[in-house]
Amino acid sequence: MRLTNKHVLSFILLTFLSLAFLTSIPPAWADNSLVNSQTGLKEIGASMGNTTPTDIRTTVARVINVVLGFLGIIFLGFTIYAGFLYMTAAGNEEKTQRALDMLRNAVIGLIIILAAWAITRFTVIILSRAANNSVDYQTYTPY
């Protein structure tokens, strides 16, 4: 069977989609009716991070982090594909230039993704401090 670009792109796309699906499966939690009927467990659950986010800023921060993480996976796919094109160019200048252009664009995309993450994180932390009327660095935990 001859390996074509369509096969390679299909494999890469299916791999990344399956990884995105597997990372989006929520963990199994205990029955909440049992937890709510016992005293003291809410405080223990809250200290272990087992609470549902009620603050919209936390929810928005988590959604943005998931989207930026998915974009990072896409960056990795472009980088691997550009490397594959470069390695299989066999000295062809046109294919080599295409691969290098794709790699350069992927790196520029990564820089944009990292800048977006930093700006978003900074903005959410500042909004959290303003809402809580606090300057403490430990008041915001988005994860």
C-alpha cells in the first residue's frame, strides 16, 4: 500500500481528536447525596479541590485553558508534519522550502498561543484580585 499525504493527515487528525476526546472525559465522582448528608465532608472536599466552580471567572479561565491546550496540540501536529515533509524532501528545494515555511508558521503560532495564555492568565488574576479586594497571590486558583 502506498502511503499518501491524505493517509498521513488522516492519521494525525484522528490521533489528535482521540487525544482531545480522552482528555475531556471527566473523572468519576462519588454520589453527592452521600457527601451532602454527612457533616464535615464539604470542608474536606473543598480543601482537596473537589468542588464545582460557581464563579464565572473560574469557568471562563478553565475554558480558555482547554482551548489554548487544544491549540498547542494543533501546533505539535503542524511541527511533526513539517518535520516529516522536511525529512522526506530528498533534496527537493521546493519541498524543503515548504516544510521550513510551515515550521516557521507553526513557531509563530506557538508564540501567539503563549502570549494569549499569558495575557488571559494575567487578566483573570487581576479581575480575581479586584473582585476579592485582595492583593494576595494565593487568592486565585483557577485549576
